[in-house]
Amino acid sequence: MKGLKMILFTVVVLTGCKQQEDYKELRDEVMGFHDLVMGDQEKIVNNQMKLDTVLKTMSLIKQKSPALDTNVEKAQIYSLLKTLAIADEQMNNWMHQFEPDVSSKSNQDAVEYFKKEQVKIKKIDSIYKSQLKISDAYLVKFRKP
């Protein structure tokens, strides 16, 4: 009976004590994820350059494919360039607003801050991946993968 009480007491104590999250670990996770997303930023810029090249060579493309409606293609390219630029701008804005130094905050406030930043950078990552998929698929059309 005494052993059972001790086990119950131990279980209650262990479940009642939650380990406090360390903001530094969370900050490192956010920064590590940011670094991964930055790899996609390079791909965004590359796709923008490829789309610009397609725009500049549209007359040559038209010669090879006379049935091609260049006005439709140009509109689509401008739309893709705009959405890629918006995605890139969101990343730049996040980087300018991100504050890794939280020394003036309590640990709990810092944890909350980095959790919010983690959500933001994951959203940007999702936008990047979506825009890359769309622009990659379009560029295949012109053999510019």
C-alpha cells in the first residue's frame, strides 16, 4: 500500500511539473528554419530572372510558335513576376521585423514571441513553395526549368 502511494505521488508530481520552455532553443529553431527558407529565396530570384528572359525573347519564341498568343503569355509572366516579388517582399519584411535579441523580455514572453515568429516564417515558407511550384511549372513550357 505504501509503495502504491509512493508511485501515485511520483506520477502526480511528474505530471504536475512541466518543464519550462527555453526561448533560446525556440529561437535557434526559428533561425534554422529561416536559413532553409533562404535557400528558396535564391530559387525565387532565379525564377524571376528566367521569366524576365522569356519576356525579352518573346519575339523569338513567337517566330518558333506562330500560334502562341504573346499577349496572354506576357500577362501570365507579369502576374507570376508580381506574385514572386510579393513572396520575396514578405520574406524581406519578416527579416527586417524579426528581433532575435529578447534580453528585455521574460523567458515566457520570449517563448511566445518566437512561437509567433515560427508561425510567420512557416507561412512564408508555404508561400515560397507554392509560388515556386507554379512558376517552375510555367517555365517548363518554355524549357526554362
